[in-house]
Amino acid sequence: MRRSCARNRLAAITTRSCATIRIWSASTRCLPPICWRATASASPRAASGSRCAAPAQVRCPSLVGASCSPMNDLRNPTALTFVPGPAVPAPDLDRMAALLFETSYLEYCSVANRLGLPPRQLQRRQNIDPWLRHIVALYEGTRLAGFYNAATPAQYAGTPALNHYRDEVQAMDAAYDAFVARHAGADDLFVASLAIEPACRGRGLLDVLLADVERRALALGCAAVCLTVWQSSAALPMYGRRGFTVRGTFDDAYPLFFDRLHCMARPLATTREET
């Protein structure tokens, strides 16, 4: 499984989401959909595009299995939809490649590559295009809001990919692959990449993406969702609050980046309920 330069230094989202459906309408300023009391309605402030009024809203008790209805802003409804990687337009694939630089130390990894490509073009060729069948994009209306790349270790192993990094980075990449192979089990769904557009952060889209990741994992019969995240990343405690625990730590990149990468995993809802 060829992944890129010890990835996933995610700057992510803080709000919990009650959405378990794959398409909904929700207020642009009040994403993700909020669980509303049966007798409550959207406040005038929410309808005017202001922040959601706190007295009218309640948080979902859990991410999976919640039966919440989205709050609609009738003046400016925005649909959230998931699009499979092969159907994503080329400009948005370029944007995905650019977003990868916010998840890891890819500037260092990409310079002086064997193809002589600009860093973003290299990431598009190496870490987006070969994995399109494992990529899912999240759209807010017609705008790309984020994406993830997730598959089982066996699925990744079946996807041929080349490494175009310079020699020293290839050695670190090989060590990272070995680290993932030790800690991501055959029955795990491994999230190789997950990124959210800066303009869309702070509105719960991390939970929206993770809910879809979990849906895919359940469909594949996986026991857990597994990913890697940098110790310095604001996403590390966010994943911890969502039930992810550390399985192992990758230290090989520390001499270069003064940072350590953690492999974290969360059992699927069915597994958690059984235990």
C-alpha cells in the first residue's frame, strides 16, 4: 500500500453532527444539521443567516443511529451530497491534491521529486488519481467541501501505485507503509486521507465524513476504522473525543519534523454495542 510521506496532519472540525443520511438540506451557516426538539422551529436569527440560536437546539445523543431532522434555512438551503471519486471533476481533483498539503508535511516530501513536477501536480498524480475508486468527495451545493480516501488493506494492496519521491523520502515512506501494515488489521477500514476545505471548517463536517466512512466500513464487514494523525495536529484530541484510541506511534519522521504520527482506531458501532 503506497501512501504519501506519513500523512494526515488534519486541521479538522469541532462540532458534532446528527446526520446519518447521505443527502440533506441544511442552513449554510448552521451546518451540520442540528437535532431540533419536536416543538422547536428555526429561530429568526438562524433564518437570517446568523449563528444558530442556542436555546432552540439540542445535540444528538450519538453520531450513529440518530433520528434527527435537519434544520432548514428556507431562504438559503444547501444540499450536502457525496460523490464517488471517478465522478469528481478534474478541477476538484486538483483541489484535493492541494488540500493534502494541510494534512501532512508534503512540501518537504514533494520537492526534488523524480518527475520534476511541481508539488501539487505530483500529489495529484501520486496520491489522488491512482486511488479514485477509494475516494469520496463531499459537496456543499456545487462546491467541494471535503473528501476522504478509505479502503481495506487488501483493497489498497490491489491498487498499483508508483512512488516518485526522492530517495530519502522513499525510505521514510517505506517505513510508514510498514508501520501501517503492523497496526491496520485486515478487517479494518483504513482512512489514508481526509481533508476539509478551510472555508467549510467549524461546522461539523468531520462528523459527516466519518459517518460516511463508517457506513462504508459496515458495508465491507469491517470491525474498525483506522487512520493516522500527527501528534501536533488539532485533530488528535478531536478523534479522541470521537472514540478513537492510539494503537501505535511512528517515530521515524521525528528527526525531520519534530513530530510523531499516531495510528488511531475506533471499533464500529455494532462492535461497540456488542461489547
